[in-house]
Amino acid sequence: MDALDALLNRVSVPRLREPAPDAAQRELLFRAALRAPDHGQLRPWRFLTIEGAGRERLGELFAQALAAGADEVGEEALAKARAMPLRAPLLIVVVARVQAHAKVPQQEQVIAAACATHAILLAAHSQGIGAVWRTGDLAYNPRVAAGLGLASDEQIVAFLYLGTAERELRKPVPLAVADFVSAWPGA
């Protein structure tokens, strides 16, 4: 698959099953991530892989964070939180490592980590791997961050869910470029 095909036809794949990407496929996913734009060559990212029983432990962490953040949480909501990581055989947590730098603002570093995330999605699509980028409240929860071992200068950018698509990929809806692009007339 060529780059333009991946860029123009990548779609989120929320329904995933085994098998997860193999070692060679994962190597390509991470090699693609490491080519993301990176002003200052700070490499402001790192990646955690979660699979097997680790997914159940992450689900328990999600449930604990949810319970700690509210006065009363129903058993149904806790069960849903526990099941979230079980939606795919492999999760990649993309972490932005924000560093103090005179020329590279923190926001640019988080954006660079987001670009690395997008590169993983494109590399997955080009290899026929299903993937979806998820965040939600738990991505910004301090208990989840602590449970995953994040340092105070780190933040979750994405939970990437990867595996084999359960069904045929949908076709992306064509968008009219003119609806999003205009020429600036000058000051």
C-alpha cells in the first residue's frame, strides 16, 4: 500500500479480535512513530504495550479510577470500565514526555506525540491491522496516569486499540476540500 492510499483511506476500526499484530508488524508500527515531526529532536514520546492479562489489570485500574472519582458509581459503569481494554488484543498507550525547552513549547511536544500516534495508525492500516484511537475521561485521570507509572511531566495522548478487524472496513466518507480550505486575503 502506498502512502497516499493509507492517508486517503485509513478509517477507525472499533471492532477488533485476535490476532494482535506480530513482532515484525509492531516493529514497523513503532519505526513509523519514531519518524513523526519532532522540533528539536526531543523525541517527546514513549509507548506502553498492554496485552493478555495486562488488559484485565488495566480494566481494574480503570474501574478503581472511576470509583475514586465519584460519590457513587453503579456496578454497570464499573463493569463497563473493566471491559474497555478487552475490546482489542493489543493496546498501545501513547505517552507524551513534556520537557522544558527554550525553543520547543510544551504544546508542540504533545502535538509531536500525537503525530507519532497518527503514524502508528497509518502504519497499522497499511499492514492490514485494525486500529482505533481512543481517549475519554480516563486518559486524563491522574489515578490512571499513576497506575501506568507516568511521571509528573508525562501525559496520555492516546489509547490505541489494535487487532484484526471483525468485519470489512467501511469506506471513508469523501469530504469536499473546498469546505475546509480558503485563501487568506492578507492583513
